[in-house]
Amino acid sequence: MKLALVTDAWLPQVNGVVTTLVELVQGLRARGHEVEVIEPSGFRRFACPGYRELELAWRPGAEVSRRLDALQADAVHIATEGPLGGAARNHCKKRGWAFTTAFHTRFPDILAKALHVPPAWGYAWFRRFHSASSGVMVPSAGMLGILEHYRFDKLRAWSHGVDLGLFAPVPGADLGLPRPVFLYVGRVSYEKNLEAFLRLDLPGSKLVCGVGPLEPQLRRRYPGVHWRGLVSRIELPRIYSAADVFVFPSRSETFGLVMLEAMACGTPVAAYPVPGPLDVVGDSDGGVLNDDLRCAALRALDLPRQRARARALQFDWSAVCAQFAGLLVEARSGAGLPGIHDHRAERSPLWPA
């Protein structure tokens, strides 16, 4: 199979969407598929408003069309709804090609908070974007329910996974901080609800790894927190392993990959009982979900670390890649790709029942 994957989110950006797509591409190539990624680096770019560290392609339509025509791919997958995704969508419609899309980020909810408008407005625009897709891949049961509420159709279950080779317990890992250590890893931005963690009265230490637009002001506001900034992916297993609890305060996730990374290293999660945590942690003993985040964090201290790891083992990338390939459609016919099992009618085996 030759796949054209179009995404506005790619390296050197650091976020869960990029991590998911990079590992997906690696997994597909390891299985013998040819994957061509159309991403921002080959285009003129501009800084994304509100997220200046993210660069988006500037007026990419003609070049996206040229590349897609030249590729003559068996399947086209549009991973994001930005300029590149929009250009690919328009070209596929013009050519009469079928394609799939994915819903990775709850932008309608983020925009609703930022612009003080009803979420339904944003979901209506995104519903229009995805309406031309032959299948909208959704990473969690909770997110599927939200999209069904906003009348999206052709939704397909596609769970995400974690690199269980890289993310594993590191014996003896220690950060030299007073214990217990409560850790957050991720973007320091509006939608992550990070202050819900930072203002908690907790014993020991709070550690934040990540960067984003709110970092300068939150560093000033919470000087007692240990701020590590951006850390390399190769460092993360040691940091996760050295923490006692991973605190995930976000209420607007489609999935929450960092929770899986922490659990794979044996670190239990404390989070709110909302979509994302409900799907990743569920009713397992890998974490504690509670509307009182402090209570969840303190209770998570008592969880056996091996149970967090056991939960993460259910999210293996081999199954994720196979499922993704089975959801693709042939660009010229819209049918499932020959020789690849069609998972479109199945519920994801990785989702909680």
C-alpha cells in the first residue's frame, strides 16, 4: 500500500498528535507500507495565532495538489484540519478521490473558551470539514460520544498506543526532589487546565515538564513548583519512573497519550473523570479518577505501580497500526484496500467496554 498522510502537526512540534503520527508512520513502514508525509516543513510558514511555536503552511493549495497528483497514492489520510488538511480535502474532492480523516484535538472546545462562543459553532464547522470523509477516525469512546452528540457521522474507532519498548520502568530512577513527586508532562497552555494541578495543596514536590504560552506567567505565579521546560523524549521514561503520581488536569482531551506513557513506566495517574482519562485509565487500577483532583492524587499514591504498567500493556502499537490500515479506503474507488482486513464495523478492542 502507498499512503499519502497529510498533517499540519509534525516534527519539530512536540505534542501528542505529533507523537502519535510519527509512531504510526514508523509502524506502517515497518509492516512494508510506503508512507509519504505531507507536512509543514516543505512550505512557506507562519506562526499559529496564540501558539507562536507552532508553524502552519501558508497558502499551500497548489503545492499540495501537485504532490498528491504526483504520488498517485492508494489511499489518502488527512490527519488535521489546518491549512494542509484543508488543501488536501479540497483537492481530493476536486479529483473525486475518497479519503479518511481523524479527530485528534478538541479545537471547538478550546475556541469556545478562548472566544466566548458556544461550542456548537465550532463543532458545526468541524462537522462540515469531516463530512466529506469516508471515515472519521476517533481515538476514544468518550470522544465518539461527543461527536455523535454534535451529529458527526461515519465515525470509526481507532485507539492510540504507546511505545512499550521506550516507555518502561527505570529501576532506581530518582530526581533528587522531596517525595512524593507529583508530575505533569505536556504543553503549558490554556486548554490543559494546568492551574488546577499547580494550586493543589500536596505534600512533597510538584514537577512540570513542558513549554507553552502560559509558562512565563505560571513560573512567576508558582515559584515553589519545579519547572524543567522541554525535555527530550529519551529522558521521559526516567522522569516518569521517578515520579510517584502523574497528575493530568486537562478536561478537554480526545485521548491523553502522556497518561499512557506514565502508566507504561509504572506511574499511576490522577485525573478528572472526563473523556480521555475515562478511556485511558477507565476502571483499571492504573490510576484514580475523581472530581476532587487533590483526592485523586493522594489516593493514587497507594496504587501498586505494576498495575499501572499492566493497563498500559493493553495499548500496543502493533494492534493500533493494523487497525488504522484496515480503516483506510482506496482513493479511486472508496472501497477497503485489497489484502487489508476491514475494521470499519468493529469497536476498538482497546477501548473500555
